[in-house]
Amino acid sequence: MTRRFLNLTAAGALLAALGVALGAFGAHALKTRLDPALLTNFETAVRYQMYAALALLALGTQTGQRRAGWPLLLGSVIFSGSLYLMALTGARWLGAVTPVGGALMIAGFVLAALDARRR
């Protein structure tokens, strides 16, 4: 078992655990406290965080994956994090930050595809 496998797998597992916890928090604690549009933002953040978590878990099992992990992880933190903060604070300007995270996630998936093709 390589160190890379452990790092991607650990990152994916932690991101997934946090996603489940935040999803439960949103469904139970925030449902009656947030405006429906802001709750939708929160739910979108959880969904995309889980996509990134599952991708990291899968990438951790692939020996040829070298470049996708960091862009996926960082993109998830920026994308979902900005949506979480926007939902909780109402600071709409954070919506300008969200696409940066999305672009990083897209880049991570493209790099995963390129590394898979190269293998």
C-alpha cells in the first residue's frame, strides 16, 4: 500500500464524513432557520462535497493517478466552503468565489481522466 493511496483515501474518507455530518446538520438544524434559497445552496455544497469525496476514494485505489487529488480536494473546500458560508451568513459576495472551486474540481476530474488514459 503506497503513501499516495493512504493520503487520497484518508482525504476522501474525511471529506465524506464531514459531508454526512453537514448534510444532517442542514436537514435537521437549518431546515426551519434558513431561507429556502440559502438552504438549497447548503444542500448543493453537501452534494458536491460528496462527489469530490467519492472521487478521492476511488482515485486512492488507482496507482496511476498522480495529479487529480489536490485540485479535487482544494476545489471542494473552496466550492462547498463558499456555499456553506454564504448559506450561513447570507454574504452573497461569496458567490463570486464559488466558481473558482468549481473550476478546480473540473480540472481535477480532467486530470484524472488524462492520468487514466496515460496508464
